Amino acid sequence: MINIEYQEKSRREIMEYRAKILYFPQNDDNYERVITGEISRCRQDFWHWLTHWVWTKNEDANPGDNPTQLFPHKFYLKVIADLYQRYGEHLIVVKSRQIMATWISLMYKLHQSLYFPAKNNLIQAQNELDAVKFFTRIDHTYRHLPEFLQHPKCKITTLELKCDHRYGGSYITGMPQGEGHVRGKTASMLTEDEAAFNEYLKGCITAGTPGLGMNGKLVLISTAGFGHFWDLYLDKSGLPDQDQSYFQDSTKNDFQELARGIETWINPNNGFRVLKIHYTADPDKDPERNGAEWFIKAKKRFIGDWSREMEMDPYTSLGKRVYGDEFEEKHIVDDFIIPAHWTRVMALDYGNVVPTAVLWAAISPDNKVYFYREYYQAGLDIDTHCDNIRYAEGWLNRDEGDFKRNWNEIKRFKHNVDVENIRLRIIDPATDHEARKDVPTIYRVFNNSRNNMGFVKAKNSLGAGIAMVKQFLKDRCDKGEPMMYVFRSMKHFIHEIRNYRFQTQSEMVAAKKDLSEKPLDKDDHLMDCLRYLVLSYCLKYFDESFSRESEIPYWEKEDSPKKYGIYVREDGFTTGY
């Protein structure tokens, strides 16, 4: 857990402190001690230097106003400063606009270069012009520092700052996007500004992180936006070239809500420290504190996507939510143990590079449907998927020696008293597409003798499926309660159903055609499973009956289907267990 020590100071207190240092008599015997002490304090305390001596430039100042302002002394800015200075994890900063996160990033690099030797800070901007603007800001601040806090051998050009120290020079280097600009460079900090809009971000990280060594720090700063940045923020993938499963553990480690509008945590898979800063963290922008007037004016004047740029919601830049009006908070329930006699079904949507998704549903005797488990794994072979699915359902794992043996040969040894009885398994019908006659289809590999999953091909009508899911979400029982529920632990499913959206169209296309009724083909794998289940008409309770030929206990009866946890209907139907 992080601990932010913050002592609020008024502007008057800061200006009085500055005056005591700046106007201390040079002929006084204590002058050298006071100045040396202040230099030492600034060197050791980035926050003190930042709030007492750094002058920023407000490009949005009204005509006639002085755009040069002393850096604000606010708690949320102290949080950002501390995460730069004190904590070693790679850092993701997801932010609203106009909260000075970029200014802190630049000032931290300036502070490091002025007062410490052998620091090499790299900044990648969206383009070279933006990188030049960064150095305009750095130059502005440097020239407003008092002479005793400047460096005698500091040189600032359009894309570089260099300070010659006795034990090695320190640098700040600016550059545009592109992995070639960072490849082979050694850096103490690599910063990707507006990382969500860097189409080469993954390559830049791959090329740049080896040069950080064990002590260097990678910092990604951006407003909300899709791509590799958003996957890292959501912990949907590890660092490049790591074999990480998607959302292997979606629990945020070390989660803290430090104050209103400020959240931080460590992603369990990729190890990034995430800092989420909403504009309400600034009391002068928070409509519930001092920012009511600012909020009204800002929202009126804002042209563009407020939700994306200020509320940090990139999904609003996409089309209309598919299930936005139907899926509500009341559909989410806390996890509980599913009774053994409830009917269970499952559906699978296969992926190789993208995740293979599996969705399990349990139906109660009053026909309420509970989606209770999800599986979300990418990059595994079909045999491993089948073993993982069986393990999730309570079967014992295969031993190394029987990894390739047929399921019917070993299932009696893998049975467990807690094995779930799955009445029906459904799979994407596209898995039975035959590319070559001599190569079995994906569907057939899932159902071969080794795996024996017993999948049935689903119906896959997109429009009809979406319409039926919408109706399914709206259905209510006699008491007005929903007929469908989702366990709270199902992070992927909840994320997908909340953000499943129709495709957007350009203004030119929209002027000639009706709005698209086809959802965006991204992060929709469990939504496909949901559609398969609804279209199969299997989401209803079925009172299973078992054949009992004698009073011999089933664990002693060799051919008893119940011995292996098999559900067998009166007509003999089973799904392969």
C-alpha cells in the first residue's frame, strides 16, 4: 500500500517562503548556508521544488491574463509526483484532460537532469511537433528558476536537454512515435505520452524496455483509448513476449481509493502500477466542491466526446451499446453454490490468437438462469482447453502418462464426487468449416475420442440472437424480478455485455446508409456464447431422471452412467460424459 504524506499549503505561505529565500541579504553571513540548504532540499524533495519554484505556462489563459503560473499545490498532484519519485513499478497514468499530468512528467525529468548525474530520460510524443512543444515547456520553466537552482552547464535545444555533471551527463531526449527511435537506447525512464493513440506502442515497448535494465521505469500517460495501452490498463495482456492469459486474475492488487477521483492499484498479470485520475480529483473542477461553475462552463464549451476525454470512457467513441438499455445492475448477484440438481449447460466460442471463451449457465427449478462461470484463455491447443474445462467442472486432472489416452478409457479414474453434470454443450458452428479434407475440423477435434466433449453445433443468427437476448434480459417473473443473473466474479462477461456496441460509421457513410446493425467484432467472445445458448432454447430447467436397474450402489455397478456423473435422459440422450 502506498502512503502519501501531504501537508496543505496556501499560495500566500508559498510566496512568503519564496520571498525569504529570494530576498535573503547576500551580505549576511548565513547567506551561503541558506542557499545551499535550499538547493539540497530541492534536490531531495521533488514536490517541494515543484510547488515552490516551478512556473508553468497556461496555453488556455484568457487574453490579458498572465499565462505564467506557479505550479498548484494540490493533493492529487502530490500523488502523481510521489508515484514518479518513490515507487519502482512501471506506471500507467489514465487521466482526464487538463489535470497537468504531462507537466508533472516533464518537470520530473527536468528535476532529475538538473540535480542528478547519469540520468537519461526519453519521451515519445505523437509526432515531432508535439515533442518540440515539450521542450518549449521545459525551457520556459528552466528560465524562470532562480539562478542558484539552475545548472551551470545546461543546454536546451528543440529536442534535447543536456546537463554536464562531474560523474556523467544527464539528458532529456524527445522523439516521435516509432520503435526505431527507442531501439538500442539506454534510459533511466521511458515515457510514452498519449500512449493510447500511439499505433506503434507495443513495438515501442518491446524495443525500449531492454534499455531500461532492472532499475529503469516505463511510464505510459494517456486519456482513454483502445489498443495496446487499454489492454495493459485492463491487465488483458502481459508485457510483450510474455505468455500471459487474458484476465488470468482480474483482481486488482494493492487497490486504494486515495481520495475522490483518485484510484491506484497494481495489475496482477503485467505488474504495472495504475493511477487513475478523474477531473473531480481537482477541487476546483469538482462540481461537488469548488468546481460547479467550472463544470457548467467547461461542458458547454467542450466540443467533442466529453465522456471519452473527461470521464475516461473510450467506449462512447464507438456505436450505441447493444444491450445498454436492457442489462442493469440488478442482473448481477453475489456468487453462491449452485445446487447439484439444477440443470447446467455451456457454450464455447473458439479462438486461437484471441481467447477461447466458455460460458456456463445453471437453471433453477423456477427457470431462472444464472451464468456462474467463465473461461477465457488464448494461445492454447484444443486438448489443453478440454482438460481445463473438465478440471473447472470438477474432474481430476490428467496425469502426464495419460495425456493422450482416450477419455472413455480413463474417465472412471478422473471422476470426483463434485463433478458437475452438463446437460448440453454448444459450440460455434464455424468450427466445423473444412479447410482441407485430410485435416480434421476444430469441431471434430473437440469431439474426438481423446477429448469426447460431446459438443453440438449452435445456431448462429446474429440479428435474431441479439433480439432474443434483449428479450431475455427484459423478462421478469411474477414478482418483477429478472429471469437472468450473472455472478459478480464474472469480470469478462460483465465487461463485455456492458461495452458490446454496434459499429460506427463515418459521417459520409451515415449520410447514405442507415446505422449499422452489426456489433463491433472486438471483445465479444462471451457475447457469442450467450447468443448460442439463447438460440438453442436450452435455458430452461429439465428434471433429469436416472435409470436404476437394481439396489446395487452405483459406485459398485460397472456400467452405471451415474458412476461417472453422467446425466442420461429417459430417451438415452447424453452429451458424451
